Amino acid sequence: MTHPTLELAIAKLATWQTAQAELSLIETALGEAMVEYAQTLGEPPRQQIIEAERKREQVRRLFDEATEALDALSIARTGHTNFGTLG
């Protein structure tokens, strides 16, 4: 069994943060596409909607993984944790 490390927790948080930034860009583009859709009543931006939802799911999963890494590190160091209540 590997012991939890600060480096692993930091890496997982960085991965989550990167995905969160990507999601922000995707949602901005989706918002613009929805405005265009509302103005033209053409085809809705289905692919962008799907992409945004998939990215949201990925961000939630990465957040869970990051908090689990923080939990494991906290438990290893102190015997207790508070990180699991963040999600």
C-alpha cells in the first residue's frame, strides 16, 4: 500500500483546477452559442451542451479524487479529517 503524500494531493488538486478552468471556457462558449440560438431559433448547440455536461462530470470526479487524497493525507498525519465534508 502506498502512503498518501502531499505531492499526490497537490497534483490531484492541480488536475481538478485545470479541469475547472477548462469547464469555465466551455461554459462561456456554450453561453455564447445559446444566445445565438435564442436569437436565430436555429439548431441548438447540442454538441456543446454534451461537451459541457461531460466536463462537469469530469470536474466533479476530479474534485472527489482530490478531496479523497486530502482526506487520506490528513488521516495519515492527524488521525482525522474534515476534507470529506467539502463535496
